[in-house]
Amino acid sequence: MTGRFITLEGGEGTGKSTQIRRLAATLGEKGIATLCTREPGGSPGAEEIRKLLVEGEPGRWDAVTETLLVYAARADHVARTIGPALLTDTWVISDRFNDSTFAYQGVGRGLARETIRRIDSAVLDDFAPDLTLIFDLDVKISLDRAMARGAAENRFEKFGLEFHERLRQAFLDIAKRSPERCRVIDASGSEEQVAEAIFAAVSRRFDL
Ligand code: TMP
């Protein structure tokens, strides 16, 4: 594969979607073709599975079922969207990927890390992002922002503050565990400041 695979991770309402658009535009100015995508979703089938995951009541699925749904969507996303794009030299930027499962279904919902790791390895083999930007922000601020969006897709927001505090720590722990792949981005700055921090991390990682 010749393209690069960049993922953005972190809690709800940390500003990932805005920054994905900005990063794609900046890379485009440098002549790099990009594809912006998201999880759960990113292919027609995976978008259908997304609805099952992000709508409805928190207790709708037990943690194992939820994880299998996430990976069913991910398998389709990688096979039909991410993989083909990387083969054509396109850089793929995804709003969330497998770190979200280790945080949400693992630390959040209490599924053993080793169980997720085994599912991950069965589905993805060794496929992993080249760079992961972890958006870090005070949970009260980020949840308020997410709630203000008022979307129907609020199943995970309903898990409550304590759940989201644990998620924040889970993402920081992932960054510590994989320092060569992950960079923590302080998402409390202005949109401009965050965009600059992201581009600095991307340039450094890929020698732009
Ligand atoms: P979004 O709000 O960033 O679009 O993400 C949709 C929700 O899906 C978000 O609440 C996090 C959740 N999610 C998981 O629980 N596990 C996963 O593996 C992924 C990718 C997302």
C-alpha cells in the first residue's frame, strides 16, 4: 500500500470532524490526494451497522455483541473503502478506528483487552494506522458540546460522565502504550491552534 492511514481518536465533541476537513484541505494544497471517512461507518454496509450502534438506549447491546458489530462494520470499511484507497496512493483520514473499540467497549464497557485484541487480530491481521492523533479535552466541555449537537446518534453520550472520564484516561493510556504511532493533541485551544498542532505532528511523522 502506498497511501498513508491517519486516524483521529478521542471522546465525543472534541472537534475531530472539523479538524479532519482542515487537515484534508492542507494536505490537498500539498498535492496529496485524501479520503475522509469515519467509524462506525465509511462504507454503505458499515453505515447501516452504525445505526444499530449509535442510536437507541445504552443497554441495547451487551458488550461482546457491540464489539462484534463494530468489527463487522470495520471489516467492510477496510475491505471496501480504506484498502482500495491506500492502493491508489490516497491518504485516508478516519474519524475513529480500532483504538475507539479498546476505549469504549474495553475500558468503557468492561470487555477484556485481550478479547478485543484477539478479535482485532482475526479481522485486521497486522493492519494498523500509520499515525493516530488522540484529541484530549476536559470531559465536561466535550460532552456539553456533543449534547448541543442534539443528534439522534447519542447512544454513547447517555452512558454518563463517569464513563466518559474513564474513556479520556483510556485514550491517554493508549497513547502511552504506543508512543511511536500516537500523538496527543490538546483539543482545548482555538480551531486554528489545534489545526497547527495537527499539521506539525503530521509533517514530522511523514517528513512533509
Ligand atoms: P462519533 O460520534 O465520533 O461519530 O462516533 C460514534 C460513536 O460510536 C461514538 O460514541 C463512539 C462509538 N464507537 C464505539 O463505541 N466503538 C468503536 O469502535 C467506534 C469506532 C465508535
